[in-house]
Amino acid sequence: MKELKLALIGFGNAGQAFAKMLLEKEEELEKRYDTRIVVVAITTKTRGNLVDAWGIDLDKALKNVQNSGRFDKILGFSENSTSQGIVDKVEYDVLVELTPLEFNSGKIATNHIRGALRRGKHAITGNKGPVAWAFKELTELAEKNNCRFLYETTVMDGMPLFNMKRDTLRLCKVTEIRGIINRTTNYILCEMAKGRSRAEILAEGKKRGFIESNPATDLDGFDAAAKVAVLANTLMGANLTPPDIERKGIKDITMEDLEKAQENGNAIKLMCHAYIDENGQVKGSVGPEEVSKNDIYATIEGTSSVITITTDMMGTLTLIEEASEVKQSAYGLFADLMSLIEQD
Ligand SMILES: NC(=O)c1ccc[n+]([C@@H]2O[C@H](COP(=O)([O-])OP(=O)(O)OC[C@H]3O[C@@H](n4cnc5c(N)ncnc54)[C@H](OP(=O)(O)O)[C@@H]3O)[C@@H](O)[C@H]2O)c1
């Protein structure tokens, strides 16, 4: 049986959901692909790091973190190691980058991925930073070192966007992308339109865990701008970074604005856009817009998201992801892993 060794950099919501999925699908992967997935390293910022060349017991690691908030020292606990040190020295086949987005640079995650690709190891990222800040460099590095850089879950979780373009829209040129791709702001706007105050919605979202303790990344449109840069770079061949994206968040949207839109049957949404301008340059923008009640975007509720991709050969395609949860994010990582298994 073949063995594929994984190093997980970051073990928060997405990392833990991915580990659970690996356990859930272990038998099927072995039966169908004659492949055993072995996680040889897990790193975090505050919970400690694990390294075990024979394979970490994922079930124990999950229980350990859930019960005590830290890895137990007997599990393969690695004293004095750093994530970058593990990226650069441990023997693995695939790096899975799951640290938080650094909007202003994407530096830490980019360094992790660069370190893996330089060693000829495949890299999968759920973190948008490296794709938004260094896509060209990292794809060229992967090509040079005969390995792959994959990023399906960076936009709309496991929704097959990048896999679809690569596998089923071959040679199609993407000329425009529009969508609602930040679920937190969509949820806030939908709930405000029902008459709830922003403060009340934020408090509820934080309690339920889908709004971050500092929600500015979403409210000011930073997360959405990083996603537009990812889409423009990967699907439209651009070389943009998040500051290149024209950006306005939803902080100034009032109940009155939403009510006025509703009187016309319309809705206010945080719309994301990547397009080709009159000089042939790819541009991107994020900002609130009043969308017509007849528009599909007006029907996107709560934590759902939508994207419309216009192409030269396949017309216009619209994909909707209903009420996303962390399992769908884990699936994006799993789908990338499957691409690597299938190519062997
Ligand atoms: N959650 C989702 O549904 C989802 C969906 C799509 C994409 N993503 C992306 O996936 C990434 C992870 O998301 P998440 O929700 O799992 O975040 P999270 O719950 O905040 O977990 C982040 C993990 O990274 C670790 N970490 C932070 N800084 C680090 C560093 N410098 N070196 C090593 N580890 C570090 C944290 O350590 P501690 O455990 O010590 O805090 C934690 O384990 C983010 O970039 C996010 O945008 C998430």
C-alpha cells in the first residue's frame, strides 16, 4: 500500500475538521486508492507541536486538543520546534497550510509554502494569503520543482471553483467574475434587513463561532478583497495583491438604507467583482450595492454564497453554496488531496 505523509500547519477549526474527515474516509481511501494517509506533523501557535515519523494518532490528537486545549506531551510532542523549522526539516510529502490570514502581507503562510515547494513537496493551502500575495512566485516554484500548489478551499470552501476551471473548463478564458463571497457580511446584512441591530447580530455570531472576535477583517471588506485577488490571479491570469482591489466595507450601511432597498423589493449585498478594464487590465473591487429583486444575488441568504463566472467558450456559469459550514471547508482540502492521490 502507498503512503502519503502530511504535515498540518495550523490545527484550529479547519485543521480539526480536516483531521476528522481523514479519519472518516480512512478505510475508503485505502480500499479505493490503495493509499494510507499518515499525518507526521501538526503545528500550532500556542498548543504545542507534534512530530512523529510513524504517524500521529489523529483521534488522540483531536481529543487531546478538545479536552485540554493543548497537545499532550506523550503524543509525539516536539519541544523547541517552530512551524517553519518543521516545514523545512521534517520528512513529509504534502504540506497543508491552515494558519490565519494576514491581510497585510500573507508572509508567514507564504514562507511555509515556499519552504515546502523549495524542497519539492506538494502544498495545499486553506489560507488565502499566499494565493493573494504570491501566486505567481509560488506556482512557478512548484512547476520548477515538479510539485503542486493547490488552494481549492480559499474561496467558497469546498465549492469546486479552481478544480472546475482546471478539469472541466479547459482553455476557457474567464472574462469576468461577480459574486457574494463573504458569508459574515452577507449574514449581517440579511439579519439587519429583518430589523435586528448590528451589535446584536455581532454578539450572536461571535457566540456561535462564525464571527471573529475582531470582525473588522470582514466588515471592512479585507477578507473579500483578498478573495477577489485570489480569483483574479488564479482564474484570470492577473498578478494583483489585496491593496490593488478597490474596497469598501459594510460599516456605513444603515437600517434605513436596507429598508429603502426593501421598499423596492431589492437587497443590499457586499458585491465582489473582477473584470477586464478598457485597457485590457484585470481589476477588482468590493463594495455594497443595491441589487434588483429579480437578480439571483438578492436571493442569497445568511451564510450562503454565490459566484458568477463569465467565460469565452462556456458562457456564464453561476454556482451557489448553501449555508456553508466548516465541513465544506475541510472538503476543499480533501478534494485537493484527492487530486494529488489520483495523479500518482
Ligand atoms: N474555518 C473555515 O471554515 C475556513 C474556510 C476556508 C478557509 N479557511 C482558512 O483556513 C485557515 C485556518 O482557518 P481556521 O478557521 O482553522 O482558523 P483558526 O481556528 O484560527 O486556527 C488557526 C490555527 O493556526 C495556528 N497558528 C496561528 N498562527 C500560527 C503560526 N504562526 N504558526 C503555526 N500555527 C499558527 C493556530 O494556533 P493555536 O491553535 O495555537 O491558536 C490555530 O491552530 C485560515 O487562513 C482561514 O481563512 C477557513
